[in-house]
Amino acid sequence: MQKVSFFKSIHVKLVLIYILLILLALQIIGIYFSRQLEQSLKDNFQESIYQRVDLMQYSIREEILKERDNSMPALEESLKSIVKELSTRDILEIRVIDNRSRILATSETNNQNLIGQRSNIDTVHRAISAETVFDSISLDKKTRNRVWELATPIRDGPGPDNEIIGVLYIISNIESVFGQMGEINRIFLGGTAMSLVITIFLGILVARTITQPIADMRKQAQAMAKGNFARKVRVYGTDEIGQLAITFNHLTNRLQEATSTTEAERRKLDSVLSNMTDGVIATDRKGRIILINDPALELLHISRDITLGRPISSVLGIEQEYNFEDLIYMNDAVNLNFSTAEAPYILRANFSVIQKETGFINGLITVLHDITEQEKIEMERREFVSNVSHELRTPLTTMRSYLEALADGAWKDQSIAPTFLNVTQTETERMIRLVNDLLQLSRMDSQDYELNKDIVLFNSFFNRIIDRFEMAKSQNVTFERLLPEASYYVEIDTDKVTQVIDNIISNAIKYSPDGGNVRFGFTVHNEMLKVMISDDGMGIPKENVARIFDRFYRVDRARARSMGGTGLGLAIAREMIEAHGGKIWAESEEGYGTTIFFTLPYDLDEFDEEGEWE
């Protein structure tokens, strides 16, 4: 998970929000307090001036209205002494101006030359014309301080309806009020700074009480994402955050249980998929492979790396016939033919859609079966039925033809009737042999038989069979015996092994030319007795050697049928040898004869030299 930068952390955000809120509150309070305090100080200052103005107006009005004689000083001198007496530290200058805007007196020593001149002050003119009080705050051009100018009419009587006889103009030093405000503001700013320092410290402590549990839960979430459910969030209290921590710990436990259950189910699924003999392939909703088990890889002969993420139709080799949408709606199985010239290989694919309850398709499950053996068995079954039908149809057709001829009157002809009957008898015996061989194969296929084993001296057993054929042979064929002098005892079913050897020797004699040799021998190696019967016949083509033990298989069908063979002898021989736990095979080269080998189990430790059980 990406690390959170310092300025983006919730801890810093909470502290900043806390400080900004406190700062905003202090600013609002400071502005309101400063304005109210400034207005209050200004009002108090102006009220004190107004209180003195009433006294000044009375004194000046009395002096102006007083009847003067020669013994009394001039009006200007009298007013000058009055305004000087009324001047205070807050009042910078007092001027007395008559109703014609002429300056009668001033308290400022430096402005005595203005007495007798007309006043050009706008406030004075407005007070005279409007007959009311006017005031304004302005900036003194010399001292650059703020002053309060007040112009109030002087009437000839105390009532507001009396005639204006002059104006009292006062310039007061209101800068002291603003100076007090500046000092108060500096004190307030200092207090604000101190409060901010304390606020930052307290904000950090308060923020930690909130961010510490959140940081713990964040670490727990990161640990859970890595699969570590052992860690728990510390509970700091019983408030909402504490309840959240308790709930988070409960969620961790439930998630651990759910993960354990999911992991157990996943292991079960992996075990099932791994131990299935069938291949399983899963895709996403776009048909790309997301899961494939080992049997499927083995069946398709591909590696996992090149399958994951590829379209399933491409991996199965059916992209030319079907696309993913076709496979979704595929109800029947699809056969995948990977057969080569050397060997058949057929797979069957069954498709099942992964679908939500809403009908949304999440993917596709494909199950692969190897049906090569099934197809081979089915093909062999069809071939077997065809061969049996063919083998039976030929003698039956022959018999029907001869019987029809006999029925049409040929039985009366003494020259041909015996021949027809002899052929009919021969074909009947051939069908009997064929049916007997089929019944014997059927019993062996169903294992509806028992081997009556007995311990025999194989040297004598083999020689007796060879002697019987040597005495009964009609062809000019020489028997060559390559048998060991040592005695070898084996446990076999003598009847069945005799039938095997009889069949092999019969074929060797049958296919050997006049003057040819038939060789017999056996050896013992690796606890197996290996028997060899070889002839000098026409041999078998290399591509047909492995098939001579198949049922009804003949290299030369016409010649084999003319010699009375059913095509089942070697098939029966293979079944009997395999029932004894051995193997049978052929080695041949066309034009140079054929050698048949078969093995029988042989355990030297089980018998003594006389063939008795130890």
C-alpha cells in the first residue's frame, strides 16, 4: 500500500482544521471586540468633549451678549482668555467664529494672526447654514495624527429656536483613542499567538486520540491484506472510535474464519482437480483460460504458461469451427481428434456454463475425457462384428450354393454328389471351429474360466508336443530343437499352454516352404522362461507384425482362409499367455520367416531340482 505523505495525513488535517477553526473564532471575536471597543472609546471621548462644549457655549454666549463699555476689555480679548481657560490636553484648539464666519478667538498661540479673518473650514460653514452640529475625523497635515473636528452653533438663548450668533469650532486629539486601540490590538494579538501555541499542542493531543486508533486500523488492514489475521486493533475507549475498533477486531475474526473456510475449500478443489483423471479448464466471461489442471495439460500435451490467458477455442484447436459464443450454447460433447499416422488420439470435451442467478455468464467449464480406448474398442467391436459376419457368411454362402445344387437334383449324380457333401461338411466343421473359438475368447474376456495349474518339467512337456507334430507332419519340413539340458519346472495350465504351442507350431508348419526348418528353443532370464518357435516362411511385413495377434487379422486373407484358419488362433494364444502372467510377441522380416516368442513366470527358488515344492 502506498505510504501517506505527511501533509496528506489525517493527523495533520485534523490539527490544521482545529487551528483554523480556533484562528477563525479568534479573528471574528477580535474584529467584533476591536470595533465595539473602538466605537465605545470614541463615544466616551466625544461624550466628554460634548459635556465641556455645553459649558463653553454658555460662557462664550454670555460674553458675546454682554453689553460692553469702554472700561471693559475688547470682545476678542475676553473670548481669548475664556477659550484658553477651557482648553485641555485632549482639545488641541478652540475657535470662536461669529455668524458671518469671522474668527473671533482661538486658543492656539500660533494661530492668533487668524483672528478677524474669515474661516474657510467647510464644517463651520455647514454648521452655520444648517444650524446644527457637524463633526468629522480628519488627518492633521502637520502632525499626521487623526483629529476630531466639531462645529456646534452658539445661539442667543438656550432653546433650539433661538438665533445663531456664532459657531464653536473645536479640534480634539482623538489619536489617543486610536493609540489605545493599537495597544489593545497588540495585546490581543499576543494573546492570540499564545492561544494558538496552546491550541496547536492541544490539537496534536486531541488529533492523536482520533488518528492513533485509525492508524492502528490502517496497519491492521494492511496486515489483513497480506494474510496476517493474528494482529488486533487496540481499543482506546468506549466512544464511537472504540466501538469501531471493537467492530474491526470482530471483522478480522470473521474474515479470518471466512478466509480459512475459503482456503480449505480451495485446497479441496485443488485436490479434486489435481487427482481427477479428467481434464478441467475454466475460462472468464470472455473465453480466456483462467484455470487448467494437470490432467488437462497432459491430455493436451501443452504447458500451463502458454495456456493461461489464451482463448479456449484456440487451445482446443477448434477455433475454425466454433467461437466462444458457440461453446456457451453447446449442448452436445465435441470430439477433438489429435490422431496421427502412428497412433490414434481422441478427446471428448463437455462444456458447462458458469452463470449467476441474474443470468449473467461468468465463464465456461470444460471437462476433457480421453476416449481413445473407447473409440478403439468401439471400432474393434464394429470390426469384430463385421469380421464374424464375413467369416460366417462365406461358408454359409458356400453351403447354400451346394445344398441348392443338391436339392435341384445333383444328389442323383454319383460323381459330384459326394464332393458337394464333403464341401458342405468341411464348411460346417469350419463354422463349428469358428464358433468354438469365439466362445473361448468370450469366456476369456469375461474371465469366466479358471487355470488348472500344475507343476511340470517344461523340457519334457515341450518335447512331447514337438514329437507329436514331427510324427504327424506331411510336409518336407525339418524340426530343429535348441533346448537346454538343464531341467526347468514351471507351474502352468498344461491344456491351455499346449493349445498355444499347438497353434504356433501349426502356423509355422503351414507357412513354411518345402525343405524349410522350424526351430524350437527356450531360455530362462530374469525369473521368466522365454520360449521361441521360428520358421523359414514368407515372413510378415513390418507394419503388420504388431497386428497378427488381433482377432480375425490375417496378413494374406485368401491363403489363410484356404488353409482353414479362423484368424482367432493367435488372439486366443495371447489371452492365454497373458492369463499366465506372461507376454507373447512376434519378430519377422518379409521373405525371411517369422519367430514367435512368449514368456512364462519362472521362480527358481520355489522348486528343487526334482520339481518338488521346497
